[in-house]
Amino acid sequence: MTDWDERWRQGDTPWDKGYAAPPLSEYLESGATELHRARRVLVPGCGSGHDVRELSSRGIGATGLDLSAAAVERARSETPAGREDYVDGDLFDAEWRIGREFDAVWEHTCFCAIDPSMRPAYAKAMAEILPTGGHLVGVFFLTPRDPGDPGEGPPFGASREEIEALFAPWFVLKSGRVPDRAYPGREGREWLAVLERRANPGVAEAAPSV
């Protein structure tokens, strides 16, 4: 199991590019309203908070969550961009949620960082965090590793079909596409999906063809 806190303390964070995820900026500038209308957006696995500050700089209240206290310490040391805050905690532990409410989640690097065996628990946690009509907006890694790379992850890739199936009991897929913008080397390897929390979990709904 990866010791994320130790990696942050050692500065071994190649995934931290120094700026917000390009698909997030693209999404926020696209005219889509799911995050803009949110009273509070959760950013799980926020790291040093680049995505949190990108949301906050656009007037969107955002909370960054990370398992690593060192990452949260780093995020808090940055100049605030607006209405953001940070908490160190385990996504799967409900204790950190006490007194906090969210109506949207921005997913960037949390889903790909956890062991694939934990993905059903991740989907369930998202369903518990979000109210009916709440939105999970995320960029998911389809092929995170370069050809010939012997590493097995993290990050761990996923197919669109797997992602849809994992969230289907609680969410309906509203849209999905390959974003135009990406960090260098990730072009065409990510999928930007918008999922809406169902009113009736477990009841199948027709999803758009994407």
C-alpha cells in the first residue's frame, strides 16, 4: 500500500504538476453549470490544492480532502483564492463528514489512486456524500501508463464501461467525453464524466450514448 503521507513529506509527487487539471478549467469554461451552481464542492485526494483553488477562484466554495496530513499542510500554506478550506481524513471514514454538506464532487486523482478493489466502496461513499440531484464530475484515467511501462499502479486505469457500471446503482450518467485539454502526455487518455445522484438508488435509468 502506498504511503501517501511519506511521499508528500519526501517531495516524491510527480503527479503534482503545479497547476489545476486542464480538464477542470475546460469544464468550468464550457458553460456547464453543475459545479457553478453548487453551494459546496468536495475535492477528494486534493493534494496541494490546485483544483480546489481553481474552483474557489471562480467563486465556487470548495473543500479539499486528503489522506495525507502533509499534503493538506502544503495546501493550507498556499495563498487562498476564495472560499476554500481543507481537511485531512480518509474518504471512507464518515467521521470527517460530520458538520459538512456537499452538493457536488470534483474527482481528479482519487479514483485512480485507490486500489481497484476499493472502487465499489468509493462509489458508495460518493452516494452517501451527495444528495439526490447532486453531481459527481470527474476526469478518469483510461490508460494512465505508457506502452511498455511495467508498473501496475497507482495510478490505475479504468474503462468507460467499468466506470458506468460501478456508479450505476446510485448515479445516472448525464454526459461523458474525452476532454480537449490535458496535462502533457495525457492527451486522449482521460474521460470527463458528469454523473447525477439518483432519487431511487438501484432503479435503472437510460443513459445517453457517449
